[in-house]
Amino acid sequence: MSGRRMPKRPFFVHAARVAAVTTLLIGIVYVVFVVAFDVVDAHHLVAQVDSNLTERLTDATHHGTVVPAHREVADDDDVDSAPIVLWRIQPTGRPVTLSDGAPPLPSTAWIRAGGPVTADIQGHSFRLDAVPLDGGGWLVAGKSLTEQMHVEQVLLTGELIAGPVLLLTIYLGTLVIGLKAAGPIEQARRRQLEFTADASHELRTPLSVIEAEVGLVLRAPRDAARYRDALERVRRESDRLRRLVEDLLWLARFDSEPPPPSDEPVDLAAIADGCADRFGAVAQSQGTTIEVVRDGDAPAWISAPPEWVDRLIGVLVDNACRYAGQGGAVRIVVQAHGTWMSLAVEDSGPGIPMDERPRLFDRFHRATDRGPGAGLGLAIADSVVRSTGGRWRIGDSELGGARLEVSWHRAGPRDAGLRPAPARDSSGEAVRQEENQVVG
């Protein structure tokens, strides 16, 4: 009945917003981590240069001997690294270059108190360190930081490239995970909205009829017979309204907190006999026959609450009587299949089209407009079947109509048994099975 579809865009927008906020937070953490890592890495690289300078100054001043001017000083660094160059500062303050290829040393580039410092010499960044000489003056060692700056630049470029790719991956991954994780919640929300809309529509119909009948009665005087007809129509609509409200309340309680089914054994055949007797008057009034077929005389034990099974069979028999029609036939079959017990209700009605079977248990959905039902009976029956570990099997009856069969794990009179895990039937007929679990 309700083919309406709730819009999905707000759900997607919400998931995208959550993914964006998550990505933003991760991006902030990423930036903080990258900045901290780059600072530590730069400090580590400069510390290595300082260590090399200290070692070179120690070697150059070993035993108080300084290498002569214009003599190239070999170092122990990698051949691909920048060489360490030396300058000697005479007592007069004039720098003398001791290493070939070393640029002129500005007098203000190094610290006369000693200690490492970074200075710009002819457009290049150098790390300098100085130690005093015994004969006066200073010995200054320097190393270009071009290599270290190149390493930092490569690292920064890699971080700038990897950052957006990483954040985009995180955003898309978070979005997909959010959509997948929240999908069942959104589906339940949409089903609840659909359920509310359909319930409002179904409740509005009998209320409109009652309001119209009462309005017509009050509009002009009538004789007793016409008053009686109006009251009879009001009574029928009131009964329909009461049944609808009861079904809605049952489903609402079951959805919010379904009671755990008891483990007491129930004789399925006995409940089927009682249900057939209860609907005997209804069937007789429309010339319908109800037959109960049992597989042997042994009790057909299953583990389920008796009131739940009674309501389930009542729904199936009520539907069967309604669709069997005048002069039709209804048959209730209780059979044993190994460790399984099954209950089937068949009728001689028009049957259930194949395209309607997947939606047969949807709330407020009706395959035809025949009968006064609101499309909640089979939804209630499906809730009972799922909660008791049963499985549906929908097919065609030898009587010409539909055959709705439910199977449970067989239980003994003193043993409630274990409910099996439902599995999809392989016969090709429409089967509705849910996870085998007790909700509660």
C-alpha cells in the first residue's frame, strides 16, 4: 500500500558533514605532527653538522698544531656531503682561508665567544663553529647547509603531496564507513516514518466514516430503522478502528522491547484445532469449510509461547477464510519433517502473485483490496515467526490458492530444544527467513 520513499539526501549530507569534520580534525593533527616532525628533523640535521664541526676543529687543533694555510683539509664525511672548510683568524682579526674553495669569511659571521651559529656567506647558508688558538687568534670551521636544506625541502614537498591525498582518502573512507554503519539506522528511521504515515492514513479512514455518519444523523430527524443502520455502520467502523489500534499497539510494544519467548513446549496441533473451532462460525457464515490435517496422533511439540502461536495461526486462518471466499475451502496442515515441525494454512482463493511475495510481510501492504484488513496481520505473524526461530515458506496450494507454511525445530514435551539457524530454502519457492535469535 505504501510505496512512498523517504528522501535520502539529508542522510547523505549528514554523513558527508561528519566525514568532513572528522577529516578536518585529522588534518589538524596531521599538520601539528608534520610541523613538530620537521622542527625535530631540522634540529637533528643541524646537530649532526655541529658534531662534524666539533670533530674537525678537534682534529685540526690536535696537539696544538694547526694545518698550514692553503692546505686542503680532508674530512670523514660522505663524499656526497658538503665539505668542511677552515679559516684561521689572526690576532689582528684578519681571516685567512685554510681550505681550497672556501668563500671569504666576513668578520661578523662567527661568534668570538665560540659556539655554533648559522650565517649567510655569499648567498649560502653556513653553519660555523670557532675555537681559540694557543698562539692567539681563532680557528673557524664551517659547512654549507645546502644539503640539509635540500633534505628538508624534499621532505616538505612529500608532506605537501601526501597530505591532501591522505586527507581525501580519509574523507572518502570515513564517508563510506559512515554510510554503511548508519545505513540500518537510516533505514529504520525511514521505516518508522513510513509506518507513522501509513498508520495515520489507516486511522483516518474509519474516523472519517464515523464522523460522516454522525454528521448525517444529526443533520435531520430520522426514523428508528435509519438510526439503527447508521449506528450499525458506526459500530463496524469502531470495531475496525479498535482492531487497528490493537495491532498497532502490539507491533509498537514488540518493536520497542519484544518479550523473550518462553521455552515451554507447545502442542502445535492442539492450538491448530482450537483455532479451527474458533473460526468455525466465521467459515460457516460464508459457506467455507475448515479442515485440520495432522501427521499422526503424536503431539506436535515446538518451543514457543502458546499465545504467540495462537495469534500466528489466527492471522493465517483469518486471511485464508477472507480470500477463500463464499463456498471456499481452508486447510490447516500440521506435519513433522525429521527434526522440524511445520504448520501450513492453505486456501482455495486467488493465490499470491510472485511479484507480491517479497513484500507480503511489509506493514500496511496488501496484495489485493479484498477484505477489510489494514495489512498488519501478516506483519504481526512475521514478527512472531522471526522471534521464535521459525522460517516462512510461501507457495501454491493444491486447493488452488495460497499456501503459507511456517517451520520450527521440533521439541519434546520435556525439552524445548534448540532453535536452528534459519537458511534460505533451495526449492526456488519464495522463502522469508531472518536471523535465528531471541530478541529481549
